[in-house]
Amino acid sequence: MLPTKSMSAGTFPIQKIRADFPILSRKVNGKPLIYFDNGATAQKPQAVINAITHYYTHQNANIHRGVHTLSQELTVVYENARATIQKHINAKNPHEIIFTKGTTDSINLVATSFGKKFISEGDEIIVSAMEHHSNILPWQQLCIEKGATLKVIPINESGELMLDEYKNLLTDNTKLVAITHISNVLGTINPLEQIIEWAHSRNIPVLVDGAQAVPHTIVDVQKLDADFYCFSSHKLFGPTGVGILYGKEKYLNAMPPYQVGGGTIKTVSFDKTEYADLPLKFEAGTPHIEGAIGLAAAINYINEIGLSAISQYENELLEYATRALNKIEGVKIIGTSKNKASVISFVVEAIHNFDIGTILDQLGIAVRTGHHCTQPLMQCYQIQGTVRASFAFYNTTEEIDFFIEALLKAISMLK
Amino acid sequence: MSIEETEQEITEEFELFEDWMGRYEHLIDMGKSLPMIDPKHKTEDKIIKGCQSTVWMHSELKDGKIIYTADSDAIITKGMVALMVRVLSNHTPDEIINAKLNFVEKIGLTQHLSPTRSNGLLSMIKQMKLDALVYKSQQ
């Protein structure tokens, strides 16, 4: 019953991996924790916790400006973290990697800075119906400020983008396409190559919200030819409060600073300020140093396992859970694209998602309930919310069995 | 029956159950037996903010006492509203304002009282007391 057995099929080292995540051995409401809320945030391996502890124990200083040894050593560690991230997503240059507070901050940076320079009245920005609020509101706000128009790519019943409609939305007035790589609700993996190719044929840049994609799949920003790619550390098994904006050098150089202050300058006088080159131009103030170090440790950790092995294992979990859920009467999965990541949203006929989540919590199972910061998407499906189970590579089929059993118990209680 | 007496009665009911399942099942049953709110009161302005599920709460003053009626689209939340209505309804504004509602802790629902908890038990209590304050100021 307990979620510790390795998968019968395959050679994925699940027992060893689970032992790397100390939180997985705790109990919740007297039951072993089953953590299926990885779409909200992922748990942290000991390697990440150790890296942060090591930093505060042995390395702490401020970076980029000290002549003393600690500062110089730590500056190297911090810039090595940037290089680790650059390599991980195959960016051409380290200075195309900007440390931010997270995906939301990265998108706001582009909306504010790119928007200031490149968006004016009558322009159009394209998003999709499956976006997280964080990839809608910055653009909606920008459009209000500039007198521009927000256009929305619709989705079909399976939760896939309607690409023909997208093609029709691209016009001479389109100045940017902002699209999610993987939907946080539907799990749909969007066909980015096609989306980007069509936009580029009209010289329109594309921003990708990669928050849900980086934990599950290999991202190669050069191969994708994305102009901006945003993600958060905490969904990638790293610490909270830090994230990444990848941007092509040509755009980042052309964009004005987002926030200004310490660290962003070459020279300052009361008459004139000359701003620093990339990436420091966009990194005002003392950065989240422990965050960068922790994120690099997380990336090194997942690369030891290998993202292709992770993807394959998570797909097995997804298929296993989908089959089991489809057998339960009254359960309807929202998001049935053939090309999906390990995220399953569902509704249960005549039972509120909040009630299901409450009962599952009593049984030690963490799922997300509600609208998942995607109210326009909920409106598309005419639902109030869903229950969402999102799996990481430390989850097991045994946990899914326990979850299904718990769900059946919840349904029988709540009917 | 005073507010404290009703609280005591509810506490004793919940003590009969040994585990969380029994307590939740009882809560669900209470939700199912909540007197129906008049559908005309299920309007946008009667929705209590801060709940993941939708809660409608209506109150009116009758012979110096406040009568609450409520509903929710989630059954556990409805059970919690039913508890609060059972305890506070049919009392004077002063009695409601001064109610300490210690029973929530005693029946093991304290975790639902956290302000960050999205089911809004705290929001319900606030709204009911706020209504009482309004009626008191009109008296």
C-alpha cells in the first residue's frame, strides 16, 4: 500500500530518487504524504538544500562589487550558476540569462520593458485561451496603457490550440505572441515550433511561458528559436523566489531597463546615467544569490537522472492515472490532448472540487483544486474549477493506486 | 437555547465520532439538512468573498433576532455554514457579536479557521458578525 515500491516495468531508480527528497517521508494527517501538487511547486532534493546550507555556512558575501576574496569567490559561483542554466536550455550566451523573481516577474519584465519600446496604439498582442493569469494580465495591462488589442487563440474540446485560428490572428499589427509551452491545467504540450515559425515569418517575436515545461522536458531555446523563454526555479525542484528570463541578445539589448538601481549601471551622475551591459542591466539590487545557487544545484541534480528518462517515466505515470480515472463513473478529464505532460485535471459529476480536495487532504494526498489561475480557461469549459493531480518523477504508480482508492472513498462520502 | 448551549450540543455530537471520517460525514449530513435559502437571495451581493466554493448568506431581523439562511455549492462548506447558522441564527445582534465560538476548535475544524484557508469559515463568521453589527447600529 505504501508508495515505496519501484515500478515493476523499467529501470527508473525510483527508490533512490525518493530517498533524495526528505519531505517525502513525512506524514500528513497521520498518513504518508502523497504529493500530487507538483504543478504548483515541486519538492526539493537534499542536493539543493545542501547547496543553500553550504552557501550560508561558507560562502556568503555580496557579489559583483567586492575586492575581497569571499565576494570574488561568490561572484564566480553565481556566474557559474548562470552558465549552468545557459547550458541547460542551450542559450547561445550567458548574458541572455537574466535572473528574476520567477516566471511572473520575467513576463512582467518583458511586458514593461519591451512594451515601453515596441508597443503603441493600434498594435496587437496574441495570447491563448489556456494561459495562466500571469501570461494574460501583464499583456492586458500593457494593452490598456498603450491602446493596443489583446487577441486570443481559441482551443478545441480536447484542450489543443486551434492553429488555423492562430494563423488568421497574425496580422501586420501583431507585435508579440505570448504563449505557454505546457498548460498548467490541461497538460497540453503546445506545438511551439509551428507557432514560432509562423510568427517569425512575419518578424513577430514570441515569448514562451515555460513554467510547467522545464520540470518535464528538455528545452532548447535555440532549436525552438524562442525570442523569450520564462520559467521559475521552484517548479524545477529549486528554491522559491528566483526565476529565469531567457531573451535573445538583440531584443534584450534594445529594451530599456525594467527596474533601476544598484548593480545596473556603469556610471551615475545627477545629469546622466550610463547603464550596464547585459545581463546586469536587468538585475537591479543584490540578487537572490542563494536562489541562483540552489537552482543550479537542482539542474545538476535532474541532469544526473536525465530529462529524457524523467519524461518517459512521467508519461508512464500519466497513462496509468488516466486509465484509472477513466474507469470511475462520473469523472471527466479536462484536457485530453494526445500530446500531454503529467498533469491531469478532472471534474466529478455533481461534486465540488473543493470537497474532493478536502477529503483527499484528510487522507494525506495533496492535490490542487479551484480555477488554477486560469479563469478564462474555466469559462471556455463552463466549469468553476477542477481537481488537478500533477506528477513529478518521484511519484509512483502505488501512490496513484492509493489516490484512486481515496478518490472513490471521497466520492462515496460526498454523493 | 443560548449560543453556548448550542455549541455544547454540537461539541457532544461530534465527540461521538472517533475519526475524521465520521466527523466529516456528520458535517456533510448537516449540509444536506441546511434549510433552503430563498432562491431570490442567491444573488451576487450575497456571496461571501474569500471562499473557493460559492457561499450565499442572507440575514433578516425578526422580532429583534437575526435569522440567517445560507447555501453553498460545495457540500463540506455547506456543512460548515449549516453549523454556523445553527449556532448563531435566531439570536439578538448583541449575542451574536459577543459569541466566542470556541466549539470550532473542540470539534476539530480549527484548521479551517486559518485566514489563508480558502473555504472561508473565517469569512462566514466575519460576515455573520458584520450583519449583526449593522442591525445593532440600526436599532
